[in-house]
Amino acid sequence: MKVVFLMLLTLLIASLESDAQSWRVYSPPDKSFTVELPSSMQRVTFFEGKHGASNEPGLDADKNVASYAAVQTTPEVREYGVIVIDGKSKELVSAEREKRVAGLDFVIGGDDATPTSVQTVHASTLTGKEYVYAKEIAEGIYTRGRVFDAGERIYVIVFRARTAKDLNSPDAERFLNSFCPR
């Protein structure tokens, strides 16, 4: 009887662990993108690499920005975010657009952080920039993210981790490489 109980307990724990690691493809209601995540994606008031996701009441959400987040608590604490910016907003429709889009790296690392690396990346037919902040941008916070200008929409994809090493984990790669604009 004791052996059967231990076997059932082991199966239950294995089942819970596999559920915690079951990734799914998520898309917002407007279907503007898809991305694979280890937990459900929620619309939030804002998401920024340095401060994470927030639904704090009283914060003014920019009507030209939609932010989405997912939080993973096991095996590591990680946060995944996708920010969609209306590329037709008057702030972005100008000759300065390229500079403004390039300046969106602050969403990934914060105003006063400098990326430890920058490289060109691709998602579907888009070409963008990846910014890695392998030095702490806040206490115990490291980020890696990508910015893509799709014309009508600008996407900022952010992965937040508790260690610099985690920025290159299989989960970080899976999330960042699964992003697909629609």
C-alpha cells in the first residue's frame, strides 16, 4: 500500500510539474501577434523591463499602447511582456520616427541603463533590434528584449530574469523566437 501511495504521489507531482511547464501559443483579442508562453497572458496597464508588469490603479494607460504580460514562478521567476504601440500615432509620424523607434530600448532596460549588447534580429518578415541588459538594471533584474517596427504597429518584446545567465536560457530563446506579428 505504501508503494502504491508513493507511486501515485510521484505521478501527481510529475503531472503538476509538466503542467507548470506546458507552453501554449497566445494572441491578444485583436490577433495582432502570437507568442509562446509558459503561463497565461494578461492585458496589463503597463509593462517595462525595469519595473515589470503593473495594473496599479490610477496609472494613466496610454491609449496608443497595449501591454501584455505573463509571469512564470517555477522553476524560475521570470516575466514575459509584449508591448504594442500604435505606429500611426502623431508622436511617431514624423521624420524622427527611426530615432524614436530606436529609442524604445528604454522600455527594455530603463532610462539610465546601457545595453551590454545590441544586435539585429528577425521575426517573420520584420527586421528589428535586440537589446540585452546582462548587468542589473534594478536589484536582481536583468532583461533582454526586441523592438520591431511593423509600420502600423511597433512591437517591444521583453524577457525579465533574476540572473544574467537566465537571459540565454531555453525559455528565453523559446519566448523571444516564438514572437510572430500578424
